[in-house]
Amino acid sequence: MSEAQHHGRVEDIPLLCGQGRFLDDLDPAGPTLSAAILRSPHPHALIRQVDLTRARSFPGVVAVIGPEEVRAGLRPFPLTTRVAMEYYPLAIDRVRYVGEPVAVVVAEDRYVAEDAADVVRVDYEPLPTVVTARSALDENASLLHPTAGTNVATDRTFVFGDPDERFEQADLVIDREFSFPRYSSTPMECYSVIAEWRDSGDGPEVTSWANFHGPFSMVPVLAGCLGIPVSRLRIIVPPDIGGGFGIKSAVYPYVALMALASKHAGHPVRWTEDRLEHLVGSSAGSDRAMRCQLALAEDGTFQALRVDLVDNVGAYLRPPEPSTLYRCFGNITGAYHIDAVQIRARAVVTNKTPTGLNRGFGGQQLYFGLERLVDEAAKDCQLDPAEIRRRNLIGADAFPYHTPTGGVYDSGEYHEAFERALKNVDYERLRAEQREARARGELVGIGIATIVDPSATNIGYVDLATPTEDRPPGRQKSGSTEHVRISVDPYGLVTVLLGSVPQGQGHATVARQVVADRLGLHHDNVRAVVSMDTESTPWTISSGSYSSRFAPLVTSALIEAADRIATTIRLAASVHLDVPADELKLAESQVRHRADADRALSFRHAAGLVHWDPGSLPAGATARLYEEAAFTPPQATAATRHDQINSSLCYGFGTEVVVCRIDVHTLEPSIELVSTVHDAGTILNPVLLEGQIRGALVHGLGGALYEELAYSGSGQPVTATFMDYLCPTAAEASFPLVSDHLETPSPVTALGAKGCGEGSSMSFPVAVANAVADALSALGVQVTSLPLHGSILHDLIGDRDDGGVPAPHPARAASSG
Amino acid sequence: MKAPPFAYVRPASVAGVVEHLSRDEPDAKILAGGQSLVPVLAMRLARPATIVDINAVEDVPGVERRGGALEVGATVRQRELERHPATAAVPLLRLSMPWIGHREVRSRGTVCGSLAHGDPAAELPAVACCVEAELQIANQQGTRTVPARTFFTSAMTTVLGPAEMLTSVRFPTATAEDGYAFAEISRRHGDYALAGVTVHVRAAGDEILRADMTAFGVSDTPVTWDAREVLRSATGAAGPDTDRRAITTSLMRDTPAIAEQLVTTSGDIHGSRGYRRRLVAALAAQELTLAYLRAVDATQGVP
């Protein structure tokens, strides 16, 4: 264990002492005006008229913009596909979800802005609504975008191998329909934007401070809406962001909106999203309706997989959607050897809020179907859910493993990791205890999920939404690049510039550790500065904090840059020590001879030589202690003509065993024990890794038992405050946890590290669902969706006299005394 | 999420409060702990012209033992009552108050504020009904006393007029023959209950004198059920010597039908009507048993 692993996070002291620098506390543009947004109360309606006159004459109001100003001043956001579903940051002629912006009021403060927003009059003509994914497919469904002639924003079918033949020859076919709910991650800090529009001599330019964490592929999308070159749009991210989890990627439409508001106000405009706005109008993971089919041989081995996925992306195909369908494309067969696959991938628009990234992006939806299906298969094969997985997990000798969809699993020991998760909680004993509990009339279930955890997205997967014939060579996308910059000052202090836009993950702590260890320095001699300013921080399309990119990509870039710094330091020292540079190594803050430790120069001295005495450097050497690196993995290439893609650079493994008890009277599920094992390659910092795993588990717990952004049948959101949108708190998250790790280093990253911030967000919801299904297995109940709580289970079991559960006994009585 | 404009006054006496309420009737609202009113203002769900802050009012009681009752004044925080030594005299308060929101909420929220707000899923209105508390109300004519069981008229609605102030509540103190129980089910710790029950049983020897169960979270107001007959039948001939499980099992035969009557809410995404009936049936059987056994123990001198 390296030195830093014993230290706390460098981020913690300022955050705990109230020294965090969050955008709403800062005035980087000087005094700003405040904006309030008037939002649609209707899920679907034509806008007949918007009357802004009273609001404009309201004392303290500086500017008000509505549909007319947006149509004149902005362009539709460029979409991922060519579908005719124009998307602006504000409703132009009709509103398509409750919470859609209709007008922006800019005033001297937020109170006045909200008062004035109250007097904007909008004349709506309500239209029929479409709420669920399946209803959007109905040919008689109301159309959200008449120009498209359909609510289906994208519809593609992919076939790899010969699944039809396999299904025909299968001994057993499991065929199930599932649905996955939409939920969020509810970051503590909501969206925050300051925007300033300036018309300079050579055209307009926009500067915006925003708690945006990427992907920076959204910056060209934003520039397209603003109608300005990408390089005239300057995005500055504040030093601290209060959580993101993918949700804050969708702040970008508000940057466009506030830039336009600033143009009309002639002054920088600030907008801080409040929680009510956030819950109805920001973003969430997409809800999905799916049909999953598995063909099996008699012995329980998987022969082929068919999935029909219908993502409900809400009112617009807001970029980067429909990526929820494709983020896991290369690992759509999960941790199993399956070489014949058919996928139908559709995204439909409905009268719900647009969707986007959410921790685990695409994985929780995919694995809910796949892992529920595997449990259903186990039941039909009369195999233990652990045994059916054993028989189908990819063997350790198969790596690098090529999936039928183009994924290249870089490393793994799936069987060993899986057995460890079972052994750590004595799975056989748990099953024995379960039998005893059932004999006593108790409802206890054990659930398992085994997943592949993709990290370091290859953004080329977005192309899959476009038919092959519309992706001519030279018009493809690929890549998974991350940039860093390292510099050394004249006294040997190292500064690492991170444009990785963390939101609390601890990037600075790990970056400092990685660079110090690589340069043989004490950690105190390295400082990591987190700063993203698109004008000065190196960045590219794939930059940003999403898809667990830091551990695999940013640290690889750090190694590249640190090694170049080391080369210069060794060159400088070689002159002074009169030793060839390649015989020198960096250790213990020194540059020393590999064989003779006494022939040494301090790192500080060597750095000083480069700065103060560059004339002493060998011929051809440059006095450069300022290195940028752009890690560019060659494995992240564009989709093939046959639609195969290695959709991530790295593929970790995760598994969970969950014991769940359901109270026979109240039907409340409670988590009694969790065993989790992760293989994220080389572990960089065990404390931070464990924090990520716990966070992801609690996020998964939310999806499994508590959270849902629910809508009424008519399209009204019914979980619009934290009284109804229930995030698990510490009281709900205190289940006993056994967490363990395996390390099979990735061969494609510099340190062998893979991402691990998302895995349990993908696996835990379905592991819990499998446990609940197991607990209720004797009652003939089908668990096909989430969340699972007492009322849902009551409705599943039915309102029978006996409740369908064993004879009651006063199990809970003692708890209230 | 900013409140619309309002006038703010902070009178020092009950008379001053009533005067302000009367002057702006019906557009004045009392601010005590603000745990319900402030969010409502911020969400612009209410637009009172005047906020009458009662936190400076001097002529309201604190927490005081008065005759056979514990009197709690209008500005007493829930947390203060929860931790007050005198609260031991009303065991149902001790049992129920930790279930009100979270500690932070109880540190601000007032006892009388919760009663005046009249949320049908709140704990204190149910406790007040169960033990037959009395509410003291001040208006321009003077004062009046209203029994808790007639105070709550509908969801978030009470007999309080727009120019009236709830000045205190009197909870009867327990006798040696009383037993109490409280339980609620919410989706998360600290949330409003999906369903809850408070029980008061008075037993002397083999005789069950009282068995009142008040359910909350299940109707427009707390609903009280006289459970004596059902409890007598469940305890049967053996009385206090009946096996505890046998009492509960017997009660479980009756409570589903009772739950069907008591639970009239249409339900929501957190709990359907059917599910809340299931909860009330289960909680009623458990908590009636428990309160009965506590009453019997109290009679027998067991603390």
C-alpha cells in the first residue's frame, strides 16, 4: 500500500470546514442579475399565446424572454440522430412535459423574478398525453412531434451470430417482459449557471460558469444551439460541484437559455435551480419497457439472447440520448458466454421530462432484464441461481474475451470473484437458514446478480443509433481520450492540472498519489488543482466526468505526463552527476543511480537546474517542465460496418449476494445482509474505492426499494418534492455489508486500473429484486419491476383474506415499546 | 422557491395575536415553528397577506402539570416536550414523539402547531384524540375549550376560526390502571406514516374499562375506535393470563374488518387503501395486545 492510501482525502478539510467553492456562493462575473423560469403545468399542450407585457413592466425586472425570443435567438440543439424532433431549451409552440420552461424572467433578485414570473400569462390548449413507453408505440397515440410522424425516435435491430437457429434448437426458452422505473441520483447541489453574452467586434461570444461535469461532447451541441463557434463558447466549471452522478450533464440546455437571457438583459445572468425545479425538470435515467428471451440447453448453458428494449426518453431525444440504449452495447451479454444475440433498440418520446446520464448509465436497465431472466431460467431448470451462473460465466482462460457485439473484455477472473462473494457469507449456510425460516412461516429470500461493469466509454457507440448506410467513412465517431497537464516549479514542487471535473469523487487525492508515486516524491510535494476552463484547460470531445473515466483514463494520462517530466529531470541530473540519464531513477525525492544510491541529486535541485540553468542541459534537450498528455487508447475505435463496437475501454466485474426479509404482516422488505465483490483491476486507493462502492449500493438501494419519478396516468409528476421522492437515508442504508475485491489488472490502462464508481448501481437493484422474488417464490408472484415496497408487494400478492402469507404472529410488537 | 411578499408582525401577547388575525382575516397565518408553513410559503402554495409570528408571545404556558393534565403551550417545541421530565406523566407522548419527523424538525416544530395544522398522517393529533386531550382556543370574545376528538374536521382543517389562536393543549395524565402503545409504518424513518395506531387501555383487575385505538394516516382525520368488546373477547376467560400470542392471533380475526371501516383514504403511490388496511389490521392487533398487557402490568405495580 502506498503512502497516500493512509492519508485522508485532500478534498475533505475544506469541504468539512465550509470552504467549498460552489457556484452559487461565487461571483466570478461580478454582480449578476437573477433569473426565474416559468414552467409548464401541462404535460402536453399547444401554446396559443404568451403574454409577457405585465412581467416586463414589473418593478425590478430587466428582461423577459419567451418562445418568440428563443426562436429568434437560438437554434435547435443538434441531435444524435436525424429524427425530426426539434429540441430547444424552452418550449416554442407546444409544451411536452410538466416543468418545461416557457419563459425566463431576469430581475434584480430571485424574489422579484419569481413574483414577475407569476404574472406571465400563457394560453394553453391541452392535448392528449402519452406517458408510458409501451403506450407511445401505439399507432393511435398522440404525437409529441408531428413533424416526425411517430413517437419512435430511433429503432434499430442488430443480429450477431444466428440467434434464430439457437432459439429453434433450444431445450428451453425463457421469455419475460420487464419494466424498469425512472429514477435519479438527486445531487445535493442542484444546477447552477451564470452566463454572459457579449457581442465583440468579431462576433458574439458566450462565457458561462456552470456546474457541468461533461461529457464535453455536449459543448459542440451547446455551441450549435447558440449559433457560435465552439471556441467562442467558454465554459468554466467551479472548483467544487456538490454531486452529479451524471444528472448534471443535463445542465447544458440552461446554459443556452441563460446566455440568451443575458443577451436580452445586457448583463451576466445567474440561475440557480431549486429542488422543485430539479425534481420535475432536470434529468433522470430513462424508464424502459423490455422483453428478454434466453435460449438454454438442457444443462442450463445459455445458447442465445434476444432483447427488445424500449427506452422512454421523455419529451425530447435530448443528447446524449438515446445513449442509454448503447452505453452497454459491447457488454450486453453481461458476464456470460453467449455468442448469438438479437437486439432491438428503440427510444420513444413521451410527455415526461427528458432523460440522460445517471450513475450506472444503461446498466441498471440492462441488468435488471438480464439478471431477472437468469433467475427465471434457474427456476425453470431447477438449478440454484448460483449454479446456473457458474455454468455460464466467462472462464478466466478466455480473456481478452470478445463479445458478439464487439466488446473486448480486457481482464477478469469471474468465477473466482463470484465464489468469493458466496463464500464470504457462507452461501450454503444462508440457504439452510432460509429453509428453516420458511418452515417457520417467514418470508426470506436470497438474490444474486453478476455483472460486467463497463468503464471509460468509447463515445463511438452513439453512432449505433444511426443506420450503417448513414455513417460513411470519415463521418464516424470514436474515442476515450483524457487530457492532463503536469508542471514543476523552480523548487521542485509539482502541480497537476485536472480538467476531470469531479463532483466529490476525490480525483485530486488520487491524482496527487499517482503522480507522487510515479516521480518518487513525497505526496506533500505534489498538488492537484481541479480546474476546467475550456479556454485554458486541455479538453476534447470525450472529456468529462462520466462512465467511470478517472481511474482508467485520467491516471493513464498522468503516467504519460509524469514519465515525460521524469525524462527531463533525469536529463538535468545526468549532466550534474555525470551519469547517463537511463541509468538514473527517481526515488525518495532524489534522482539517483540505479546501482549506486550515493550518486544522487535531489529532485528539487534537478528541477532547479532546468529552470535556472537550461544552458547546462545536453544538446537537443528542451528546458520543459510542463507536460501535457492526452491518453488515447487504440482500442476505442468506431463501430464497424457490422455494428460491432468496443463500447468501453475497460470491463470490470461485480457481483452481489443479498439476503432480504419481508415482514409477513406489513410486507415491508428489509435488507439483512449484502455480500459484494468487485474486480476493478488495480486498486488505486482502497478507501476511495470502498466509498464509491457504498455510494453505488445506496444508489441501487434507492432504485430497488424507494425511488421513482412517478407520473399519474395523465402525465402529472406525483413525486415532485422530497416528501414523495424518497431517497434512502443513513437509517435505510445501514444493512450489514461484506465487501471484497479481486485485482486482475487491465492490460489497456497504464496502471491496470478500471472504473468502479457505478458497478453496484447496476447490479444492486436487480440483486434485491431477485431476493424479493425468491422470498415470494412460494406465492406465485412475478417480480417484473421496481421499486419494491410494502404497498407494491401487497398489490402483487393480492388483497386476499389471508393476505396470501403464512399465519400471522406478533413479530413486530416489541419494536414499538 | 421564494415566498411571495407578505407583512410580518411579532406581537408579544395572545391578545395582540388575535388582534392581528382579526384585522387581516382570513389572510393572516400564525407562524410558530414553521415546519409546515415555511415550505408552503416557499412553494407559493399559500399567499397569506400577514404572517403573525407568535414566538414572542409571553402569556402562553410552557410545559406545566395542572391538575390531572399536562398543559403544553403554543410555543413549546416538540423536542422540548419530548425531553421534558413532566412528559413521563403522559406515556403516549413519550412513545410517539420520537416518530415525529427527524430530530431537527422536532427542534423547531411546535406541539400546538402540529395540532393546528391537522395533518391526518401526523402523530400528535392522533395522540390527542386517543387520550382525549382538550385544546384551549383564544379569540376576540375570550377563550373556548374544544375536545380533541371534535377539533379535527377534515384534512388540514380544524374548528379553529381564521381569527383564532390555539394557545395550549391539555393531555390527561396516566393513572396506575392505564397502558399505552404506539406504532406506525412509514416508507422511511422519519416520514409521515402510511398508517399508525395509538392505543389507550385502562384495566382494573380482569375488567377492561377503556380500550381506545386511534388510527392515523388512514382517513381525513384521526379516527378512534372503541376496542373494548374485541379486546374482551380476545383476552377471554383467562384475562391477563392469556398467552400474548393468543391475544394477538385472536385480535387478528377481528381487526381486518375494523381496518376496513377505519381506513377510508384513497391511498397514494406509497400505500394503497388496501395496503393501509393491512397495516392497520396488523398494528391494531399488536398494539392492543401490548397496551392491554401494559395496563395489566401497571395495575399490578410493574413499572
